[in-house]
Amino acid sequence: MKNTDALKKVPIFSQLKEEDLEKILSITTEKRYKKGSIIFMEGDKGEAFYFIRHGKIKISKSSRDGKELILNIYGKNCVFAEVTIFNDMSYPATAEVLEDAAVGVIRNNDLEKLIKLNSELGLNLIKILSKRLFNAQMKLKQLALKDTYSRTADTLIELSKTLGIERKGNIEFNLELSRQELANMIGTSRETVSRALSRFKKEEAIDILGKKIIIKDIEKLRSWL
């Protein structure tokens, strides 16, 4: 990474001054990963957090019976593993590369030293961590209170925010997940997810071309919420 342009697009850094971005840049390294690579495993020592320059990363946990629970899929400019900042803790989930990726890496120790000299950066970190906590709480509420069609619609909307590209009035994104993996992410069965997707397609809210999801009418999806 040679300049601060990429950092400016990352929400956690977007409001910082150029001189502060230069300081962040000085402690940032870039790593490239091939599809299928594991960046870290659940239980590994949490030594750094990451932001995505390009590619897609899946964050997942293993249940007690060995099943995979997909927590989220992140795309360009998204931050992940920030839960380990300010905490001497292990990574609570596994990060797997779904699509060849370039990732910015910032070691927690280096960031903590920098924050001691920069209260504005510390405030931005607190804001984004609070937002992630809120989103996690809402996800739990969603699983508890909404039916599977609502949860499927909500998941597609959230994925479109991090992975979607606007094209000809639609929002498109490639979903590098099987139907079973999507079902695991939503907390339901593969058959139910397939029925929900078919219903949304019949209503012309979405279209499906292979692994590509095309949201044609996001308001129709929102009506399920």
C-alpha cells in the first residue's frame, strides 16, 4: 500500500485528517490471499484486525455439534476482527477467503500505541465497535422474532450493502455460498431458503443467475421485514 487513498474508503478511517492517515499507513501491511485460504482460525490469538481492499471474506463459527454458523460475508472496504482491539483475547470466529483478496493488516499493539497519541482515532474506533455490537444484537433479535422469509429478505438486503454493485437500477452481487451455507447463515433449512428465494423471484423482487443475486425491487424485499 503506497498511499492513503484506500484508507479513506474504510469507514473506521474515513473522517481522519491526511496526517493521521499517514500515521495509520505507516503501521499497515498488505497481504494477499487465494480463494479458500484461512486468514485465522477461531481460537487463534487475536493479534491484528483487517480491512478488505478487494475480495470477499467469510466469518464463521463452529457450533458444539460441529456445524458451521456463518456470521457474515464482507467485501471491499469492510473491517473485520476489530473485536480483538483493546482486548487480550482470541479470535472468536474463523475468517476464510471466498474470493482472491488483498487485505490491509494492522497489528493491535501498533494501533494502541498510535491511539494514545490520537484521541480522534480512538473515538472513531469506539463508534464503529458500538455499531458492530448493535448489529450483532439486532441479528440475535432477528433470529428470535422474525420468520424465515423475513430473515432471508433481511440477509439479502444486508449482503447487498457490503457486496452489491449498482447496475442499471438494480443491485447485483455474487453470492459465493451454497444454498446450505446460506441457510446456515440465516438459521433455517436449505429447503426453506430455496422456497423463500423462489417466492421473491416470482414477485420480481430478485433474479438469480447462477451465483449472482440481482435485487430488482429492494422495497418489495423490505416489505417482508
